[in-house]
Amino acid sequence: MAPHRDDRDYCFLTTRLRSLEAQMLNRERMELMLEAGNTEEAARILQECGYGEISDFTAQGLEAALSAEREKTFADVAFFAPDQRMLDIFRIKYDYHNAKVLLKSEALGLDSQRLLSEAGRLPSRQLAQALLTSYFIGIPLKLQYALAEAREMLGTTRDPQLADSLLDRAYYAEMHELALETESKFLEDYVRVSIDAANLKSAVRSTRIGKGADFLRSMLHEGGTVDVTRIVELMVSGSSVEDFYATTGLKEAGAAAQAVISGGSADDMTEFERLTDNAVSAYLAKARYVPFGEQPVIFHLAAKEVEFTAVRIIMTGLAAGIAPQTIRERLREIYV
């Protein structure tokens, strides 16, 4: 049972996060980065947002800078949060990311240490040691089962996509279960809309490459507001995705999905994914004006993840010499 939670327990943390949000990457700062025209000037703007000095503008250097800021954010919230499980909702995906990296490294005999993240609930070395020794004490039970199944599947099929799909299902299932345990309706609905968004993306991708019902069903996750059986029936029957999602928070994404399925371009796919992510951000924006409680904490953690995505898009785009307008079109909504 979840511990008794009083919104007043979050007063100090909420106040602190509001002050930190004044430093976050907003639309104005993103425009300044784009107008800077090069990674060096854009990095200086990031320093004003609390990021450390970025001197290595390779993909690896950028990921190191993002990881450092992410770990700083998690540590800050963890120190003051009354219920650590709310933070774990955002940490879980890095455990499963590490699981994917380690299993593929094991299967292919590669050293992928640089791809591991320390933002999860578990140190990456603990997960690596567990896989090496098959001694899983201290590893969450659902992750243990998922690792064993994914390792067996990868060894049998040699298909990383199937192993990744299995780990993704375990990730969403564990995240949904944890949200229910916290008894936070706002957090539970955030997870639900996140699952809806992931399922819509999977449905569009599967249909776009001509996969059938069985494959699509294996790529979908329970726990969203839209039943997975209905999604499969929708895609197999060729019914209008736009009409199906017209009364949901994914209305705009549904219209974009229809364009992609009807023969859209790679740019249409990019726009669809952007609108799908924006639908999740729009749900989170409801917490922007809640004075205190768990909602502002959840908003802050999710907003930082959107920020990291924006930084990655802008910095890699500038490094590649992509026109600012093209980069701008790929950015997700930011609500700070």
C-alpha cells in the first residue's frame, strides 16, 4: 500500500523546481541556439541553462553532457522527494535501455560500455555483473524475468528487434504497475497516455512496413486508454486512424498517422512522431499551474526529458549543417 501522501509534503520541492524551471530551455532560448548557427555558441547558451561546459561536440561528447545533466536532475529530486517511486517511473527506462545494450553486446561480442547510462535505478555495472554471473539478487523481479526471456529469445532467433520488443513490453508493464502503486491519478494517467503514444507509433511503423496482425500485436503494450485489440482491428481493417483518434488527446497525431499510412514521406513520419510526443507533453502541461503536490514534480521530470531531446536535435542539427528552419520543424513542444 502506498504511504499517506499530503500535497503539503511537496511544498519545498515544488518551490525549488519552479525556480529551476526559470533556467530551463524554453522556446526563446531554443531560438537563440538556432540563430547562433554553430555548436560552440549554442553550447554557451546551454551553460546559462545550468549545463556544464561542453567542449566535445561529437555525438559521444553530447550524450555525456546530457547524461550528466540528467543524473544531476534525478539526484536533486531524489534528495527532496517524499515518494521515490515517482522518480523511479522516469528511471526505469534507463534500466531497460542498459539491458538492451548489454544483451546485444553479449550476443555480438561487442564492447558497448559507452552506450550505457547511469540514470537508471541500478548502476550499469550491477546489471552487467548480474548478466555475467547469472546472479540476479538485487535486480527487480520483473526486470529479472525480462532479461532471462530476452536473452533466450536473442539466442534462439538472433533477432535483436524481437528481444527489444520483449524488453519494451516489460518496461511499460513495470512502469504502469509502479504508477498504480503510488496512487497518483495524475501519474497513472501520464503513463497511460505514454503507452497510447507508444502504441500508435508502433501501429504506424508496423503498417508502414507491411507487417501483419500477429507482429503488430507483439509490439503493443497493455495499460493505455485504447485497447490493444481495437488497435490491431483498426490497422488490419484499414479503417481511418484519423477518425478513430479524433476524440482523444492524440487527435492531431492520428491525422498525421493517416497521412503516413496513406503513402507519406519520411518528413511526414517525422511530423507524426513529433505530434505524438507533443500529445504527451500537452497532458503534462496540465500540471504547470498546480501550486504544489506531486504533479509539478512529474511535470518537471518529464519536461527535462523533452529538453534533452530538444538539445540533441538542435546540437546534432547544427553540427551537421542543417538549416535552422528544418531543425525547428523537428522540435517538440516545450511548456516551460
